[in-house]
Amino acid sequence: MVWTHDNMPQPMSTHLCACVLVTVSVLGCGGQPRTREQVGRHVGLSGVPQTVRQRVWAIYVSAARRERDMAPVTPAPSGPTRPADVIPAAALKELRDNGLSDADLPRIIEEAAARRWAASDGCRFTGDIPIRQHPNIYPPALRHLPIANYTDEACAGRVEGIVFVELIINRDGTVREPRAIRGLPGGLDDRAVDAVRAGEWWPALLCGSPVPVHTTMTVNFELPRACR
């Protein structure tokens, strides 16, 4: 997600890029949903361990919830709507990566209901300690990051680069305990941390339920025109 500013008002703002380096064991969510199709090597459910089938299901239910959460409250008055049988892109990738086809997903969903995976150890989160690693985590997604302002010192020193910020994303998508773990001089570490602290997220999901996680993101500072 990139914010750019061609005209630099006061206080001076920076071209700022925020990237999430998820430190829990999670799946990326790029790509567009596709309709059901048979592609790639098909190993069949019998050739896939139960832990892998459970992960496929966990990612599917979390991706479906994320799509619902991100959808506008009022549908657009025109344009195509998403068919009910389209599998979220993240679940499609999980199927493909494990040699499964789209047609295997309904059977996995049936197995999840029969075995009550939602109540199993693979989906259980207890306590308040944020998760660092978990095979069934669906990653948080950035909703909004305020623009970080350049300091006069950084501007005068023509400082550019990346600040790495470690943070905790709570169940409600709020941020706590952000801190720069590798940064830049000229006060840009503090500006990056302030922007991250005020950020808004869709929280990480474990089998469709929000959970707190540790993660790391980068804030990229590009020298604004006013400093050049």
C-alpha cells in the first residue's frame, strides 16, 4: 500500500510505503478469486495428512470471513457480484500447494464439521498472549496507516530508507507496543512508530476467529520534494 504526495504541504510529509512482514506462520493473500476448476497435480484427500486438510479448511473459513468483513455495508448499485461458489484466492492457493482440486474443498468442509475441527487444538486459542507462530493463522491486513511526517533534521540530512517496526495487532485490529527494531536517524524511527501506532487493521484469524499476533512491518521513507 503506497501513499504519494506530489505537492508537499506543511508539515512536510513523506512518500510512505507500508509492508507487512508477518512473523507468525501465515499465508499471503494475493491474487483474485477464481471459479471452480480442476488444475495441477491431484493427489486426492487420502494422500494429504489430516493436519494439512485442517489447515486448508482453516484458511478457507478465515479467508471467507475476511472477504465478508472487507465488503462494503451497502453493495455497489451496479457491476457483477461475487458468485457464492467462488473460492477465496487464499484457499485456492492452499489447495493447489497441496495437490488438491477445488472439488476436494466440499469434502474437507464436511470432514471439518464431522470431526469438529473448530473446537480442536488446531483452532483453540486460550489466554491473552499474542501468537508468534501457528500453522493455521490467516494474516492480518492493513486497513489504514496515517502518513508519517518528515522531521526537519531528517530533511536537512537527506535521510531516506526503511524503518522496521515490531508490533502486536489485537483481536479488534488495534495496535499495541510498536517499537522500531531497525531504523533511521533524524527522528524517523519515532515518526514511523507514531504512524504504526495509529494504524488500523483487520485482525489475524484462527479458523475464522480473531486472535492477537506479533508481526513486523516496514515503513519506507522517501525524501519529499520539499527537501530536495
